[in-house]
Amino acid sequence: MSESLTVSLALLAGVLLGMIFFGGLWWTIQRGISSKQPAVLFSGSFLLRTFIVLAGLYYVSRGDWHKLLACLLGFLFARILVARLTRVQIEKKTKIIEEGGL
């Protein structure tokens, strides 16, 4: 496989890892608000998400700093993407509440 293809796949893997991490964070926050034991939920979620990302970074990079850097850039891109997607959801909920829908 060519170097550019492997780096591109590492970038894509980083986006996937970031979506899992930050999407999981969003899910945890939504569930943690109404949880009876939020500390357990937040701690468990943090450990699971961190383990998945570190294992993914280790597996994808395989000791090559080019792939590691591409994976980290994809991870950061996913953070921006999830932040925008969740912002849209918050704005929709706020608009519904302001209109008296809930």
C-alpha cells in the first residue's frame, strides 16, 4: 500500500475515534444529568472512551509518526464536527422550549 493511502486511512481512523470519544462524551452528559449515580457514569465513560482511543491510536500508528499525526488530526477534526452537530441540536431544543413546545 502506498504511503499516502495509509496516511489517509489513518486520518479517517482518527475521525472515527474522535466521533466515538466526543459522541460518547455527549451521550454521557445527556444521561449524566438525570442519573442517580453520575460519578460512576462519568468515570466509567471516561475510562472506556480513553481506553478505546488510546488502543485505536496505538493500533493505527504502529510506530509510524506520520500515521499517528494523521490520526490525531482526524481526532481533532472530529471534535470540531461533533461540537457543531451538538450545537445544532441544542439550538433546536432551545427554540422549541422558547416557543412553548415542551
